[in-house]
Amino acid sequence: MTADLVARLRELRQTVATAESLTAGLVAAELASVPGASAVLRGGLIVYATELKAKLAGVDGGLLAEHGAVHPDVAAQLAAGARERCAATWGLGLTGVAGPDPQDGVAPGTVYVAVAGPPGVEVRRLALTGSRNQVREGSVTAVLELLRHRLG
């Protein structure tokens, strides 16, 4: 599945970068697990701490202060920030609560994934169940599926 995505990006001569919160680099690692991924994977930002979402990925500090880190606009800005800062065709952004406890009143399993590309940004809200690792793995799968869908 990931190999097909990397092959499609190579075929299109397009690149991807990530800005990851709850997945802490799992998306970039999944892409990098495919031989030849260096032709398409530009890099990634691990922005686990809220202030790093602003400092490294360019998420609006006012948005973070008003809504917290788990918000659809945060995911969108993470994706756009990854794309811009890594000079990639596509940016992937992920933010959410892996659990087991709520964060800022947001339930575990609440995740927002976003893809930013030439036609704009698309965000999806996920309500995942399972263990912390299952939520993180489900988030990786969802954002890669969203990118696959955007590539056509």
C-alpha cells in the first residue's frame, strides 16, 4: 500500500513532507520504509509540544491559544507548514489525542489529518478506537489514504 503511494508520487515527480504531533514521525518512517522513498520524501517535523507547532510548523499562535492543539485548522496549518518549510508538493499534518486520557477536554481517539497540495487543503476528522498505538497507527493509515485519494 505505501509502496504504491511512493511509486505514484515518483511517477508524478512530486514530493511530500510531514508535520506530525500524535504520530511523532510514524508517517515519515512509514514512507521511508519503502526503497526509493528518498526521491519523494523531503522531510518531516515532529511537533509534539504545542509551542513547536507554531515555532517550527507555522501554526497560528492565536489559534492554538483559543482552540488548543487538537482542531481541524491546526491540522490544516500543520500540513501547509510542512509543505512550505520542506519545499514539497504535498504536506501532511496530523494532530489529535492518542490517549489513554483526554487532552484539553478532547476525547482520546479524536484526530484531525490534513493534506495540503496544489489544489488546497483537505482535512478529515477521525474518531478512532482502541489502544494508544492503534489510534496512532490508524492516524498514519488515514493520512496516507487521504494523500492517495488526492493524487487520483
